[in-house]
Amino acid sequence: MVFNMPKKTILSGIQPTGVFTLGNYIGAIRNWASMQEEYDCFYAIVDLHAITVRQDPNVLRRQSLDCYALLLACGLDPAKSAVFIQSHVPAHSQLSWILSCYTQFGELSRMTQFKDKSSRYSENINAGLFTYPVLQAADILIYNAHYVPVGADQKQHLELARDIAVRFNTVHGETFTLPEPYIPKEGAKVMSLTDPTAKMSKSDDNANSYVSILDPPEMIMKKFKRAVTDSDSVVCYKEGKDGVNNLMTIYGVATGMTNPQIESEFAGKGYGDFKTKTGEAVAEMLRPVREEYARLSAEKDYIRDCYTAGAERAAAVAQATLREVYDKIGFVV
Ligand code: ATP
Ligand code: LTN
């Protein structure tokens, strides 16, 4: 017998802080598109999170729209999923305040992203940078998301979101679904091409450290040719060979090959050949995204219609959760 089970819910978000990198694509976005059939999906451009670091208003506005178009170019279908801009759904900020009253100072002090960003932006350690994970918990819990597809760097924030949900449910009765991270086995943490001990990041000052998903093929080739490896010349996955390990992960994702298959393809060949093949495979993997983005970036009205409809769809769900929460905590509704 076939039961018509309701679909489970997915939510994820990405900051409009620049063109997405290969790390964002492999660690997160590539999985978002493939989940749209099986799940009820909510995907947000998290502009509220982006302002925890100082942003130029005109740049932020442009990047939010560009990033939205990029998500569609990466295969998100606004007819299937709610694809929206976070600040268009005010219930996220409203729930965030409430959840901050269910979050301990000590918990937030332990977040590694806060520690990293406050040392990187030491001139502006604002309260938003500190409470960032509470807003992220609100993003997730307001849709009662079951799964949150993210890269490995977000695991700690997901655990906090769960802890906040458990605490709230314990005090007020079953309210929020407990979310689980959905972290890919391969490519959960793509490393920088210039420093393979650091995460590839779109806000890195050195553009050679990342491949942006809109980089033209020649530039992708150049960045891989320059990628930092090591002083021996054997293509194999081994502790201590961070640069080669990273390239093997990327090549594996782009071609579907396993590490032993990659090792035998390049047995007896040097790094030069391996880097060229990796660059080619990545340029090819990203070709549909580049082509679709070029087409979509001229469709301003269509993009506006999509984010307006996406926000309406998201707001209907978010507003209902917020009302339930208001009621449970004793606000007059
Ligand atoms: P920023 O440099 O502005 O902090 P970021 O490049 O780290 O940004 P985010 O917008 O913070 O990107 O993250 C979006 C998604 O991409 C998250 O799910 C995150 O886990 C994932 N992600 C980011 N960088 C990587 C990476 N190097 N490898 C795998 N996944 C990543
Ligand atoms: N914190 C995430 C972005 C983000 C997010 C979310 C991810 C904001 N809200 C909700 C998943 C679910 C980041 O910095 N990568």
C-alpha cells in the first residue's frame, strides 16, 4: 500500500556577500536543487545576516539581487520552492528576539564563527555578530524545518538551533520541529586554493584563493594551475597533503570518481596534468550555471516577480508559527 506522507521541510540560507564560490556550490547549493522534488523547500538570501559585517548599501542591494538570480541559475525553481529574501519576511526578526531570550550568553560565546569573525573584524564586534546564530535558529525553526543542507562549518550553529528548540519545547510544550543538519559526505569543507588549511570563502581578500561560480573557464584554469600543493608529486589522498586532498575532493565531485580511481588515473603523472584536468572538470561542471546566469541577469522583472511570490509563500508559513509562539509565551494575540 502507498501512503501519501506529507513532504518533510528543508530550509537553508546564504549571505549575499559576493558571488558564490565553488565551496558554497559543492558544500551547499548543489544539494539544494536536488532536494526540491522530495521536500517542501525554503531557500533564503540572508541579507539580515550579511549586515553583521559592514556593507556598502548600494553594493548590498545589487549583490542581493545578483545572488538571487544566481540561486535560480544553480537550479532552484521558484515554482517548486519558496526562494526569497530574508528581510522581506519580518517574522524571522520577530522570532529571533524571542529566541534570544531562550539562548544563553555562554552558548553564544562558544560559537567558533563568532570567534573567527570577531578577530577578523576586530574594529566592529557588534551585538549582531554575537547573536547571529539566534537569527539563524529563527530562520530554521519558523518553518519547522526537518533538514538543513549546509557545509560542515555550520554544524555548530545547527546544534545550537536544536538546543534552543528543545529548551523552548520543554518550557512551552511541543512547538518546534528539531532540525537536523544535512552535510554532504564529499566536499562539506572545500579549502582555499592558496592556503589549503583554511576554508574557501567568498569574502577572502585574495581572489586566487577561491573559484567563483561565474569565473570564466580561462580564469578557473589559471587558479587551479596556481593552487598550492606540496613538494612531492604523487596524486594520492593522504594526511598532510592538504592541497592535493582538496583538489582530489573537488575533482571527485566534478567527475563522480572515487579517490582510488583518481589515484590510478594520475599514477606516474605529475601535478601539472592533475591540476589541468581538475580545472577543466570544474569549468565544465559550472558551465550550465554560467550560461543560465547570463540569460537570467537580463530578466529583471521576472526576478522581481519571483522574489515577491517567494516572500509571500514563506511569510504565510512564518506568520502562522510566530502567532503560535506569541500565544504560547503569553502575548495577547
Ligand atoms: P563569507 O565569506 O561571506 O563568510 P561564505 O563563503 O563562508 O561567506 P556563507 O554565505 O556563509 O558563505 O555560506 C553559505 C553556505 O555555503 C553554508 O551552508 C556554508 O556551510 C557553505 N559553505 C561556505 N563555504 C564553504 C566551503 N568552503 N566548503 C563547503 N561549504 C561551504
Ligand atoms: N549562517 C549561514 C547562513 C545562514 C543559514 C541560515 C544557513 C543563515 N541562516 C539558516 C542555514 C539555515 C552561513 O553563514 N553560512
